[in-house]
Amino acid sequence: MSKLEKFKSLAQAALAPAPARSEAIAEPSRDQDAISLHDTERLKSARLIPIERIRPDPHQPRKHFPEKSLEELAASIAAQGVLQPLTVSPDTTGDTFIIVTGERRYRAAQRVGLKSLPCIIVNQITEQQRSIQQLIENLQREDLTPFEEADAFHLLAETFHLKHQQIADSVGKSRSYVTKTLSLAQVPDEVRRLCAHHGIATREQLILIAQQKTESAMLALLNQLAQHGSTVRAARNAARGNRARQRRSRPFVFRYQARGFTVHVRFAKHHASTRDIAHALTTALRSLDQS
């Protein structure tokens, strides 16, 4: 079993329900002692850690934590305790632990004033393994935004030099899914902000916007969706219209009768003026004289 497989196995064990109160992990009762422990393994690294010694990972792919969801989880923790331990790794730069999985539980526990949290400590974990595990946990919860998912894939591709297929294998997605999602990582912040402002949030809509070649084209499509509807069908129709306008050209044709040949000049911009065409032809003639 590889180190990554062992890590994933341990992390999954950390997410299994455990009968823990807010600040304690329950010890087995006498009745439980009578149960056979054959084929089980003690998790020696399970500990209660003071909450001030735990800190979030700044590279965590999930950046947005909905307020209502946090309030509901905080109320549950206040009543029932933390039922699933966090997974943490020692921070080599100080006497603290970095959260691998469970930041949402950590934030909710802070709200209700818990002094310590049950944690599974994972030693010798690389930054790459931590990023993959965080991404997997969030994908399983299905509450990452498309942009957060794209930025996480981009981190794996650029920082850890993983190929698209390797990322796909790590997170249980297809290669085409990863490739399309990665296109969202190139969308400028201003376009992202406007997408959120206009409620354009589905992966399909955002990918159509990301497929536009320039930021101005992205904004043009975004404005069309905001004004005329933001369904996937509307987005596809608007994208096709944008591409048709971009392909529309203004040709200039000159037939030289005495010599029997024709000169064709085609401009990619449909709004090319006569002055633009004249300047382009003059430049072309100069280049011919110099050749």
C-alpha cells in the first residue's frame, strides 16, 4: 500500500462517526470490551487538542463557508458535541496543527466556545497529499463552487505538476471533467465577481463564459445572460451568437482585370472601417516591396 493510500485510509477513518462529546472522545464501556477487536486497529494518534493550537490551511480549496450552514452546524455541536474528529497535521514552523479536513467543524466549534477538539493527527503528510485530501473531502460534500474547484485543480496542476489524468484519478472524475473545469481558473476576478452578482453560478454556464477568448467577450456573454436569462440553453445560444459575431468578417476584394488575378483581404473584426482596410493594404504593399 502506498503512502498516499495509507493516508487516504486514515483520513477516511477520521471522518467515520464517533460517539464523542464536545471535548472528549468516549472510552469503550465494559460491554464494549467484550466485543471482539479482531481485524481492528487502534488509532494511536487520536487526541484532544486545544483549539488555539489548531489553525486552518491557507491553501484550503474551499474559501466560502455559508453563514446559515455554519449556524446550523454550531447549534448541532452545542447540543451533541463534535461527532466526527478533525484530521490535522503538525505544523513544522510552530507548535500548532494545520487542518487537513474539518475546517467547517473548526469554525462552528469556535462559535460555541469549545476549548478543545477531537483530532486524528496525520504525520509525514506532504502539501500535495493534504491538498488532494481536502479537495476530495469537499467534492464528496458537493459544496465547492465551480471556481473553488477550478482553483484547486490549478494548484495541483501548477504547484505539484500533476497532469490532467492524474488529477482525475485522484479525485474520481473524468479527464474531460478536469480539463473543462480548469478553464475556469483563467477567468479574471472581475468576471467572477459579476457572475456572482448576477447569480450565474452553475458549472455549465461558467464554462461557456470561460471558453470566450477575451475578457471583453466573457463580459459580453455575461451581460447577455444577465439580461435575457441565465439557463444553460440561454447560455449556449448566447455563446453561439458571440462566436458568430466574432467570426463575421468584412472582406475587401479587388480584381485586376489586365493580369487576370484577384486580391482578397479579409478582416476578422466585423466592424473594420474603410480606413482600417486602407491602412492594412498600404502595410501589405510595403511588405511586398521589401520582400
